[in-house]
Amino acid sequence: MAEAHPIPVEVQLHAGPFDPLALLAGGPSNTRTGGWCGALGLEAPAAEAHFIGRVRGTAATGGPLEALELEHYPGMTERQLQGLAQACAARHGVAAVLVAHRVGRARPGEALVLVAVAADRRGPAQRCGGELLEALKHEAPFWKREWSGGLGTWVEGNTPLG
Amino acid sequence: MSRAIGAAHGAEAGLTIQVRLFASLREHAGWDARRLALAAGTTPERVWRELGLGGGAIPATVRVAVNQAFASPHQPLAAGDELAFLPPISGG
């Protein structure tokens, strides 16, 4: 049996605001072509799927959201994200995955999550990205607390897929 | 029922673990980490009950992690384990 080559997966947790478009472009220090894929050592892939989630401006109660606090389990969160991304990438046969997630106190409009998938075809790229996003919402230990009207409320569960 | 948990500093035998709580569970309990001395064979389910973390058995919405991986609430714990109780996850 041929030895399986690990698929490049990068997981980042950001304690402060991050710019998902800058990450996709490869970051300020990236001098290679191909943006984030180039930074992972890939030639420009034929297909990429990107998802960016941002903090909404309204709390679950309907009131204005002042901030969203994201708690995580240091160590386990990174391991879960890496494992989920590796498994999803292998299932769909994609070339590379980047997951960036915010932690700490975020303000409305700031990026919460970026999932980027590179593949040879659009189908696997989009399917892997969608599946990984749903998996991390349920299987990676993050907890959200909405701050509205000066009160913090823990969010139990996820918003609908829509 | 004999108690399975003792204060870690008073343990003479058995095993010592660390228990961690997160988010709403941490705030309800008023602590985030504790070292505990346990009798051999103690499970996360029994730790939950004996710490009085609420509702008798572990609620269906609370997940267990041992050494930073999801685990069964009925898995016997080992010396040095890090046991965590995780309230409903809401990432992404």
C-alpha cells in the first residue's frame, strides 16, 4: 500500500483582530506567489473555496451586540481543529486547508473564522469547506458569550445553517 | 456509598487527577481547575456526581474530555489524567 502523504493543514488562533483577506494573500511576510497556498508550499491550485464568518451586530435576544467573547480550551482546541481538518481533507482528497479562528473579545464586524480549502476541482473544495465548518462548530471546543446591554449570556448551540 | 474523592494534598494512595471546567460550567461552579485524589477505577461520571456539579448525572449537553480528547463518561481515570467537563460547544 502506498504511503499516505500528509495534507498541509494550517490552524491559527488569533487573540486579536485578524484580516482574513490578508491571510488568504499569504500575510505581510509572504514573498511567494500563490497566497496562503504558496506559504504551504503548493503551486497555485486550480480551485479554492473560502468562507469568512464575522461577528454579527445583533444578539440572540434581538438587542444590539456590544461584543462577542470567545473562550477556548488551549491545546485541545488546536488539536481538534487540526484533526478535523486533516480528516475532512483526506475524505475529500483536497490539497491544503487553512483554518483561522478568533479567540477573546471580538467586536461586531470583526472576523471570527476563516476556512480556506485548495483542491484540483471546485466540488471537493466547496464540499470540504462546508463540511469542515459544520464540524468545527460542533466538535472544536469554543464557547461564545454575547455581551449586550452590559450583560453577558453564554450561547448554547449554533446559529442555523440558513 | 463510600466516597471516591479526597483532597489531593491528603492522598495516601490511589491516583491524582486535574479537573477543569469551562465557560458556563466554570461560572456556575465558581472554580476553573482542581486537583483531586481518587480511588482507582473512578469515572468522570462519578467525579461529576461527587463534586456536585449539578443534576446528578452528567447532563446530555455536557461532554467529557480526558487528556484533551473527547472521552466516555464511564472510562476509568488514570493517574495524572486531565479531566474536563465541556458545556455545549458554539464555535465558528
